Amino acid sequence: MHHRIDRALAPLFAALVIGAGALPAAHAAGDPVKVGFIGSFASDTGRSTLRGAEIAIEELNAGGGVLGGRMIELVSADTREDVTEGIKAYEYLNEVEKVDFIVSGSIDDVSLGWFPRMAEYRTPTLDTWTSYIGLIDKVGEEYETYKMYFMNIACDYALGTLYVDFGRDVLAQQMGWKSTVILQEDTAFAGGVQEFIAEIMEAEAGIKVLDTIVYDTQTVDFAPIYNKAAALQPDFMYLISSVNSQVPSSQYVKLQVPLPMTGINVAALGLDFWNDTGGAGGGISTLSPIPSVGMELDDASKVFAEKYRAKYGDERPIFPHFNGFNAYHGVKNAFAAAERAGGFAPLDDWVREMENTDVKLYKDGEFWHRYAYFKPGEIEPRTGREFVHNIKFDLTAPYDDGAPSMVVIQWYTDGTAKVVYPPKYASGEFSVPPWVQ
């Protein structure tokens, strides 16, 4: 079961909010368990999360339901990738729908907006898109306040670390590149990644950051930005873009910018990217959370991807982004924890069981991917930081702890995309666009 609110009615629903901190109403044994989706209905990332949750819930319901045979009802609220709308949407799911659990496909700035409201409502929440390190820091610093929050994607610092390794092993050692200019969108996500990259790229990869150019996410003309970057004569450009990423991608191709560009390009994370660039995206590469386009899938994720294609056909996105996989597995993990805890309340019991989650996924009998979470007091050895309630990852090759935090994918001129780093997961080699000499 699933229904949505129309975005035009958001002000009406906001007016129905009767106060923060209200606890969910008690449910009778036969009442449905309500799952709320919060994210953008119009974005590929939002739809990926929503659809991943839909398929997981369909499977759980088909298996006889949960928590003693109760059916799961999915309700959803549109954020429109806007902070204010995101807060209204989170309030709606709690005050009007009185959900038991929320799965989020929100961008970082939107999650930052509703994060304090989550603490007031005490609603178990799983984020599948946001990776902002500040939210994970909050969970560690104020555990009792924010313990209901789990991040089902590696955080900014893990993302940055993998890319520094790629910079060292491929960009510096293989390509001989020694300098870069960062093109950074003006978002919390990009700021967190840029801060980390600029701090250690030269020290650990031998690549000097000549400048960082920050641009507004509504920018439509990137010619001046690319010209400014080219004037600094870097060996390559490093793009950090999670919002409206198709614009810098398409213009990079259209303008035939004579510099290699890699980095983090959300538009390139989906199979729709090839058509979006008019079949001219060959040579563009991006770091991607896992599972990714171009990556061989574990057996369980492969089944999900087949169900996704059968259910949604040619509807965009034609293949789930990584957060679709994370929603699919994450919703199942959240309900498995609820089964062990006796429900989503008492909250402490559910949180404890989520912290004990350790789902290992296999590909052809080989340990390939993992869903587990860092616990309070547990230190990630590479960064020396606590990542409380962040999904676990292994930053030390050969990734025997399940998987790297991210992979780097490359688009080729024949329209295919493959993983080029790290070596254990690679199915192709790194290259530059054909017009770059």
C-alpha cells in the first residue's frame, strides 16, 4: 500500500502540524506499520530511494507481513530538494501520517533542515542519500538526542579518502597529473568533501589544489567557470556536484572543455546519463557510492535490480541509483531490527538492534558487500574518527571487510560504464574524453 501527498498541498499539511515532540500513537495489533518516505519526487535520486523502499515493502508484505503479521503501508512526502519543504514534509509524516519509521532520499541540505525535528519526534530514520559528516558527528557528540538516525551511505570523509587514494594511484602515478582546480557547488555536501580533499590531496596524493571555484546550484552558464579553471592551467578539474549535475556535465561536453574532468558527478551515476548528454559523455568519470552503475552486483542486489527493471520499465531512472539499493536493503534491515526488538518502540531497543546489524552479501560465493553500522566508541582506523551510525566500510585494500566506501566509474564512447577503481572491483580502465589531448 502506498500513497503520496501532492506538493501543492504542502502548506495545508504544514498548517495541520500541532506541535513538535509528539509521540506516535499506539497501534493495535492488526494496524498497518507505517513507513514514510521523504525526498524529491522529481529527482532520479529521490525516485530511486522511493522505488527501493516500495520493492522491499512489497516483498515483506508478500511474505506475510511483519511484527506478527501486520502489513506495511508506505506514505511519502515531497521535499522538492528545498529545505523548507523538507521540514514541512518531515512534520507531515509525523503529525498527519504518524509514521513508525522514515526512509530518506533527501539531499544533504534538506536532511540538515529536518534533522532537529527528527530529534524532537524521536522517529527512527534511515538516510540513503545524504552523506554530510556533520550529521554523523552530531550522532556521536549528542548520542541520546540523535541516536535514532542511521546513514546508509559512507560519509563525506570516507568518500574523500577513497578519492584521494584514486588520485594517488591513478591520477598521479598512472596519468602523471600533479595539479587540480576544484569546481564546487554551494551545498553542505560539497563543502564537506572540498574541505577534506583540499586538506590532504597534496600531502597524500601529491596533487596540488590550485584553487576552488564555488558556484550556485542554479548556475546555467558554466563557460566562465570552465574558462577561469583553464586559465590556471591545472592538469585536471575536480567537480563536486550533487544538485543539477546534468548542467555542468552537458556543458562540459558541448563546450569541449580542453581539460580532463573527474570528481563527483551525480548525473553520471545513472544509466540515463548517456541519453542526457546526447551520447557524448564518453570520457567522463565520477566517484560513486556502491552499488553503482558499471559495478558487478552481489547476488541479492542483482535480484533487486531485475525486479526494478521489470516493475518500472523505461520510467526514469531506468536503473536504480546507489540509494535505491540502499533503501531496498536498508528497509529490510530496519524491519529485521524491529522484529528482534519487538517493534520500533521502545526506541532504545530498536537502536540497539540496528547497531547489531551485520548483513553480508555475496557474489558467486565471494564476500562482496556489507550492511553494518559503526557503534558508539568505535574508531574508523584510516581517519581516526568515530562514525557513529554510519554504514561500515573498509578503507584498506583488499576490502576484505566487505567493500570499499566508494568506487570510481568511467563512461566510454560506446555508451558503456565500468568501474575503474579500486582494482578488486574494476572492470575497465581510466581514460580522458576523446577531445582532450
